[in-house]
Amino acid sequence: MICRLPEIGDKDILHAYVQEHYDGNEKGISASLGLAASEYADWVETIQRNALVGDTSWGKSLLYLCFDNGKLIGLLSIRYDLPEALTKKYGHIGYGVKPSERNKGYATTMLRYALSVCRDKGMDKVILGCYKDNVASAKTIQKNGGVLIEENDNYNEGIISQYYMIKL
Ligand SMILES: CC(C)(COP(=O)(O)OP(=O)(O)OC[C@H]1O[C@@H](n2cnc3c(N)ncnc32)[C@H](O)[C@@H]1OP(=O)(O)O)[C@@H](O)C(=O)NCCC(=O)NCCS
């Protein structure tokens, strides 16, 4: 699997990626940082700026396109510079896999890769959140060593989120 920042030339494959979610009646595109709602060139500029200089709220972050055999499989967001106070609100890592490529082990591989990036950045642990009913995401985290540390509905009243810690 190859993970890299988006480029201007990725417009068509990302358009198809978004469309596949819509075709599957999924409204949100996980880890995309508003891809569907932005002008493509502006979005690429934002992602590249976040990687180089960072965002005022969550610091430097990486949004990677993940490819297998040249095919775009999913998006991976790594917020390795997140201020402590925001770790549970955003989580250090987010991911999404396109509907036709799910249940093939890709998210597990992508998270493992994200953890290696966080380790290289000098982190000794990461916090990840997912909704309690998102069994696939919870399993992905657990398979990468995640330990449940908390459950609450602080950020979405009535919707329970789980928070996991992974020591690096
Ligand atoms: C969550 C998501 C990223 C998982 O991606 P994936 O590539 O299918 O995950 P994997 O193939 O690596 O599977 C990880 C584990 O989840 C299980 N799993 C996958 N889909 C599942 C489902 N629909 N229901 C229950 N378990 C599921 C797998 O069996 C595997 O566990 P196992 O090895 O014990 O069998 C994907 O479903 C997705 O993109 N969902 C929408 C976005 C999202 O929820 N992102 C996470 C936000 S916290």
C-alpha cells in the first residue's frame, strides 16, 4: 500500500471516490476534511498547507490517499500535532475505506501505517475515537492494540463514542 498527500492531478479519482460513497447512500466521506464541499484546488492547497505549516486549531496534520496496486482504496488522516485538549474531540487518526473495498483488511493496514508515522514523529501514544455502534472501526482499532479507555456522549448528545488508547 502506498500513502501520499493529494495532488492536483488526483481530481478525477477523488471525484469517483466521493461518488462511490454517495452511490452507497453514505453522506459523509470519512477522513476527507470537507473534500466534497470544497473546490478541489482549494482543498488540495489546504491539505498541503496543513502538512507544511499546520492549522491554527489542530496543528500539523497529514491527509493521505492510500493506494493498492494503483487503485485508490481509502483516506487516512493523521493529526500528530494535536493539542492535548483536543485529542478526544478529534482523535489523532481517522480513516475511511471506499465501500467496494471494505472487509479486505485495508483499514487495519492503514491504521498500522498511521501508527508508524506517529511513532516516527516522536509520539508515545495515540487516542482514537469511534461511535460505539461502529463495530468495524472498533475492531480495526482493537486489532492494532487499542485499549478502551472511556465511553461518553460529550460531543454528540445521545450518541455514545468510545475512546481508545494505543501505546506506541
Ligand atoms: C470502518 C472502516 C474504515 C473499516 O474498513 P475495512 O477496510 O472494511 O476494515 P478491515 O477490513 O481492516 O476490517 C477490520 C475488522 O472489522 C471487521 N469488519 C469490517 N466490516 C465490518 C462490518 N460491517 N461489521 C462488523 N465488522 C466488520 C473485519 O471483519 C475486521 O475484523 P476481523 O479481522 O476480526 O474479522 C470502513 O467500514 C469504513 O470506511 N467505514 C466508514 C467510515 C468510518 O466509519 N470510518 C471510521 C470512523 S471512526
